[in-house]
Amino acid sequence: QISWTPLLVLGYLFYLLLGAMVFQLLEKQAETHFRDQFQLEKLKFLQNYTCLDRQALEQFVQVLMEAWEKGVNPEGNSTNPSNWDFSNSFFFAGTVVTTIGYGNLSPSTVAGQIFCVFYALFGVPLNLAFLNQLGKALNAHLLTLERWVQKPGRAQVQSAIFLITGTLLFLVFPPLVFSYVEGWSYGEGFYFTFITLSTIGFGDYVVGTNPNKHYIPVYRSLTAIWIVFGLAWLALVFNVGADLMERYLQLKWHKSDLSLAEGDTTKLEDEPEQPRIHIPS
């Protein structure tokens, strides 16, 4: 049997190329528009405040960028809540071990960076083991549901129950909460939910970072707990999807191999048998 791995590699590369072309088509023009608009706003600012020159403005923009990279929101004032109180630190620890890594907050001290390396070194395997056990618990719950459904097609029924329940708990209802608390639209909340639970974690939307809003102290901690259980559920969904895709590709590839083999057999049967030449030893 010919391996189907080269087909998977080609399909994977094609998928990446397709994504690159679509993202470029959708985002490049918007980026150019925002860049031109930002430059125009800087020119207007210099015209309104003639005591400043371009170099001073660029230095101030650099200060803003450095503050943002250090996790300090330029909006508001010094009374903004700390990014490193216990609730936010707990949330950050969760983003480290789950490899989400939003990028809006990171350790700025050498000691914090060194600790983060070793914390992730042991925390990521611990998180994977925990999610594995949590996934087994969810599978056991699915087996319990299967016992309740005693009729043909119960596997499809329990799979549908699992998908619908998880979709409601982790993908449909949470964006409603985030939209209410953060002031996002439902689409933005759903986008944040999926990007987070899939561990992509761009960092363009992060909960509990608006300095103009007052959050309850345990808001981000509760969000971190929701993330852990949502990761386990979505990981199972991804694993099932990957397994189905792999089986489908293998089935298609093996069917094509069998068709080729049957064609070769038919061709050999149709050809008249050639006389064999006996070579004496």
C-alpha cells in the first residue's frame, strides 16, 4: 500500500497557502487605510499643537508603544487597577500553562522572565495531563449517556448531545456574558471565545483590560476556570475531527489503490498468457 502521508502534506501546504492569500486579500487594504489615517491624525495633531515638532511626537508615540508592550494601558491614569493583582496574576498563569499567550501582558523583570520559563516548562505538561484526565472524565460521562439511550443509533445521539451541550456552554452563552461585561458585540465575543479556547490567543481581545470599566475581583479568575474546561471540550472536538479526517483520507487513498490494483488485475487477465521459456539449470 502506498502511504497517504504525501497527500496530507500537500493538502496541509495548500491550506496554508490558501489562508495566506485570503488573509492578504481581506486585511492588506484595511491595514493601508488605517496606516494612512494614523499618519493624517499625527499631522493634524502637530498642526493644532505648534509647540511640538515631529521628533517629539514620535518619541511620545514610542513611549506609548513601550508602555503597551509592558502591559500598561495608555488610557486612563495611575489609578488604573494593577495588571499583577492576584486575580490578574491567576489569569496570566492560566494563559501560560495553556499556551494561549495573548501577548498583551508579559513579565518585565529578569526574575519574572526566568521564573516564567521554568513555570511553563513544568506547567505545560501538567496542564496536558490535567486536560487528558478531564477529557477521560467527559468520555466517561458520554458512556453514561450511552447507557440511557438504548436504541439504534445511540452513538450518534450521544455525540449530538455532547456537541450541542458543549457548544451552548462554551461557545454560545459565554459571548453573551462577555458582550454584557466588556461592551463588545456578540460577534466580537464569539471571536474572543473561539480564539481563546483554540489556544490561538492573538491578544486583540482580552477580558478585564478596559480601564473605564469596574470588574468584580474574581471575574478573570472565573474566566480562567471556564477556559480550562472549554479547552478540554474543544480539544476532544478537534481530536474527533482530526480522527475522522484521517480516516476519510486513508479510506479514499486505499480505495484508489484498490481500484488501481483491480485495473491491473483485469489488464493481466485480458492479455493472453505468454509462453514461458524454460532455462535448463
